[in-house]
Amino acid sequence: MQGAKYLNTVLIMEKKTNVPKLRFPEFEGEWVEKKLGEIAEINPKSGSLPNSFIYIDLESVVDGQLLKEERIELVNAPSRAQRLLSEGDILFQMVRPYQKNNLYFDYNGEYVASTGYAQIRTNNNPQYIYQYIHFQQFTDKVIERCTGTSYPAINSTDLSNIRIAIPILPEQTKIASFLTAADDKLTQLKKKKSLLEEYKKGVMQKIFSQELRFKDDNGEDFPEWEEKSLGGIGETFNGLSGKTKEDFGLGKPYIQYKQIFDDSKIDISRFGFVDIGDNENQNRVQFGDVFFTISSETPNEIGTASVLLDKVDDLYLNSFCFGYRASSLEILNPYFSRYLFRNELFRNEIVKLAQGSTRYNMSKTQLLRICVSIPSLPEQTKIANFLSAIDEKINHCSKQIERMEEWKKGLLQQMFC
DNA sequence: ACCATCTCGAATGCCATTGA
DNA sequence: TCAATGGCATTCGAGATGGT
């Protein structure tokens, strides 16, 4: 440990030129290296706590945003509630710091942070420091100094000894506002995405309750929807059976539980692999099949459905889910069933099937008894196209977010040293 | 009194086993 | 063979604990 620290210092001293790769042109000269403790106060003392305040624990912060604001009374406060925050403080997650659940605090009012956080207060540009704590080299130094395996954490002394490179204040400010603007843009994109998701949810509800109906290409009404039992228009089949631990890892692809749970469409880049002998009698799945999760620990999550919308040869299904195959894709368009089996009305029906106390299960026979209203094939296609278009917008948003996050990560690498 | 670290139950996702 | 449920490994955070 001591040796690692020493080595680190030597390397930095040998590097000499403390200058980032990417820099605003109006600035020159070397940056200086300081211990975090030299340029900031960590866990500064505050007076006694007020009678009530908002307590920030690790759960309250998601993605650099404070999402939960719950006011609590001092008498009910956790014993770890200690210091009052003030604007410009930086909350740095010391417990399992790789989660990077950090917060730039710019709120007015009475807030107190859990001691899982280090409260960093600086006279330098606080937003610069906030950006710097997300710099990979900084994270590496933190993780290196963490102790404990089941409970990795850095203490505030070790944290204050970490050296960081800082330019003069105007350059700090310039970098900080540039990176903060990028963060703001990201936040906006994320907001846009969640609005789209909300819209999709609302519009799906209207479509499946038939409050909102489409017209055909000639402007005429589509035929009435027909009530059908799932058993009447298709059948179920099981996933893999008789497999042991040793059979997994290599071999043929199979659809994993989480691929079904996570998305209404199977993500074909995430298959697991299982060894299947030539003479084994296992069910193969095919394009258009719908998969349901059988078992869950909360009743609301049971029977989550996903549809295979790609052609994949020789593909199997995990044993904690079952498949449903419509007797014909002319009756049930898979692009439509993707939405049908995830809409709220259908979910309400399926949740009723959950049985059990500590764990909930669903029977296939019960599922087949469920009746659903199904529109004609052309209307199914219309609905599917409409909803897919929204999904595409959401996907586009996700990709933008992903790209921007990568871009920013790259920038951090180049703009700091 | 303060704070770093431990412990433990809850949550999660996976797979195995049992009885009909 | 199938439906149903039990069990395991892992991760998490909050309160508890115990050292300074």
C-alpha cells in the first residue's frame, strides 16, 4: 500500500509536464498538483442541525441528480446524520465509490448527507472539482486506496491525500462550464427519453382500451375486435429441461430470463449458451414466438412477455420461462403481440394468476384461459407500426445518450491530467 | 462525540428438486 | 413430463458497532 503510493508519486514527478492533451487555446503553462485536502475542506464542521431537514442517502442520488427529497425530523434522523450542506459542496461517494453516485450540490435549504458521502468544500471552482472526481485516473486512485472486500470504502484521510492537477481559476471555470453544459445537454436528452416513454405508455393504454381507434387506408373503420382465448389461437411449450450447471456456458444459444424480462423484443446479442446432445428432445423457438416468465418474487412482475422478432437458427429457451406460439402469424402479428402482451390491461389479467406466498408462480393452463380482444390483421399492423415508430424514437434517444456519454468520457480523459 | 467499518436482512437472478 | 416451489450465490444499503 505504502509502496504503491510512493511509486505513484515518483511516476508523477518524472512526467514533469503537467499539461492536458486537450486545452482551450487561450491558456498556457503547467498545471499544479495539489492534494485534495490542500485545496478543499473535507467534511467541514457545521453548527447544530435544524429541527427538520432533507436527508440525502445513497439512494436519493441517481445519475448526478437528486431525485428523492424527503424531509425528516431531527428526532427521527439516522445517527449518521451530521452536517448541513451548503451550495457548491460536492458529495463524493466513499462507500463503494465505483458506483460514482456523486452529487454537485446547488440547492437552497436545509440538507444533510449520509456519512457514506464525503462532503467536499473548496475555494477553487467547485464544478471543476466535481468534474475531476469523475476523471478515470482519479477513480483509479480512489479504488486503489479502498479497504475491505465485502465493503470497499475509502476513508476521508486517504481521500484528502489524493493529488489532483489544477490550472488557474479562469481555466478551471472555462473547463467546468464546458463540461457542465455537456452534462446539462445529457440531462435534457434523458428527460426527452422519459417523456417519450410516458407518452408511449399513455397511448398504449388508449389503444388497447379501444378509446383510440385507427382507420384503414381508405378512411373507413376497421372491423370490431374479436374476443379470443389464448388457448384458442395458440399453444404453449416449455423451455429447456433436465439441464445441470455443467451444461451451460458452451454450445447452442438459448434465451435467458433477463432477455425476456428486460425488453418486449428479444435482444439477440445477449444469448446464453447451453450444451445440447444430438438426440435430445428439447423445444426450439422460432420467429414470432412469445415468451413469458413463470416465476417471480413480486406478483407484479409475473408473466412478463417478450417476442422474438428475428430469425435465429437452433435457438432454445431457459427453463424458467415458457413459450407461446400462435397457430398462425396471420391471426396474431408478432410485431403486434409485442405490445399486446405488455399493455396494462393484459398485465392486470396476468397479475391475477400469480400464486404463492414467498414466491409467485403462474400456470400455463391459466394463461391459456385468458381472453384478449384482437383486432383484424390490418389494424394489428397499423398499431404495431405506430407503436414501433415511438419505440424507434426512444431508441434513437438512447443511442444519442450513449454516444454523448462516451464522448464526454473521452473528453474527461483529454481535458484533465 | 464523531466517524469508519461490520453485520445482516432484503432483493435479485439463477438453477434444482419434488410430487403428481 | 410438467407445474410448482425451494434453495443458493451475490449484491446492496441501512442501522449497529466499536475505536479514537
